[in-house]
Amino acid sequence: MSEMKNTNGTGHAMMRMILSLGVLVVLAALLFFVAPDDFYPWAKAIHVLAIIAWMAGMLYLPRLLVYHADAEKGSVQSETFKVMERRLLRGIINPAMIVTWVFGLWLAWKGFAFQGGWLHAKIAAVILLSAVHGYLAGAVRKFADDRNEKTARHWRIVNEIPTLLMIAIVILVVVKPF
């Protein structure tokens, strides 16, 4: 019965997330077509909001994996972590990454014509962050199948990578050192 509840709750959360993203896309498209000159600051705001959500998830998910690695396979605690990891990945991290990329590429094209060493370095760092995202998504699948072979220490180290990339990206965007 509790499995049915978890699946149903996840289904409702996914529907809310899809609906929210749909509303965001429709409103952004409407603004883009109705007032294209006013779209740039809105695109930047949406981009920053998506980055915040993506980074929040990227900083939290490895911490969950640290604790999950220490939980006994099949335990209530392990099963709870599986639900938390799946919901975080599917409901926050994945959509936030997509919105970040879509609006970020548009901003890079519209605002900078993809010019500038700092922008190229930032895009490279975001590609690395996306690779870490993919690695974490694979880890969530392995944990879901009780196939994790990594230690909690490994996940503690992985937990630092998004932070380092975030620092580099912020410095590149704010300081524009080259």
C-alpha cells in the first residue's frame, strides 16, 4: 500500500512539475513574441532561477548518495533515499538543467554572439557540470537497482565537484577575466 502511495505521490509531483514547466514555456514564448525587446532581462532572470534550482539539486544529491551508500540495501532508509533521489533528479535537477541550457544558449547568442574567451570557458565549465549531472543520474539508477559499488567517501569527494565548477562559472560571468 505504501508503494502505491509513493508512486501516486510521485506521479502528482511529476504532473505539477510538467504543468509548471509548460506554463513557464508558454509565458516565455508569449513574451518573446509579444515584446521581443523586453525579453532579454526576463530570459536572464529565468536563466538565473534555473541555475539556482539546478545547483541546489546538484549540491544536495551527492549528499543523499553519501548517506545512501551507508544505508543497508533493502532497508526502509535505503528505500526512502531512492524515492528522494529520484524525485530530486526528475522533478528539480533535470528540468532546471534543461531550462538553464535553453535560456543560457539563447543569452549567449543574443547578448554576446557566442564571442569572448570568458564565455567559451563558462560553456566548457557548464559542459563539465552537465557531465557530473549525467554521472549522478547514472548513480541514482544504480542505487535504485541496489547496484552501487562506491563508498560514502567517494560521494563526499564527488559532492565537491559541483561547488568548484559553480565557483569557476560565477567568476567567469562576473569578472570576465578574458
